[in-house]
Amino acid sequence: MTRDDLLAQLSPPRLPLGMAAPGWPEMLALAGIGLLAGLVAAWLLRLVMARRPSRRALIRATRGMPAQDRILAVARILGRLPDPLRAAAYGAAPAPGDEAIERIALRGVRRG
């Protein structure tokens, strides 16, 4: 059986002739859709892969806050309240200075 015999035995295409053989407008539309899909995928990947600030940078960003608020912010960043700050957080002891809070918090970052 030759190629021509095989093609002759095939049933005719059920699509309109214009759709059976796409032309340049269809190809251009497909390329545009592909570009849009690529842009959306790149945007989603950028959101997912965005570099987040480190805990160290977040703790340093709390400088200048009142001591009680800063202790609470450090506890939220670390996910726990460091033991040396526990008494100051509950008002049982005076709040340490800014440098001491940062030193205690950063020591917690290195351990955790």
C-alpha cells in the first residue's frame, strides 16, 4: 500500500478547511496566548520565589520602638519569647535597653 492509497482511504477531515490548516493569523494568536501564559507564569514564580527579609533584618527593623512593643515584635518574629526577655515582657522586671533586646533576640536567631 502506497502513501497515496492510504490517504485516499482516510475519511475527509471533519473540521472546516480553514481550521484544518491554520494560517498565519491563527499562529500569531497562539504565539500571543503563549506569551501571555509565560508572563503570568513568570509573575507567579516571582511571587513565590521572592526573597524574604531574614529574621535578623526584621529584628533590626524594630529599632526605635518602645521597649514593650519591641519585645512583643521580637517574640512574633522569632515565634517564641526568649527566656531573658520573659520577665520584662510581663512587667516583672524593667525592660532592657535597645542594644540588649537586639543582642538577646539575635542570640535566639543563631540558636533557632
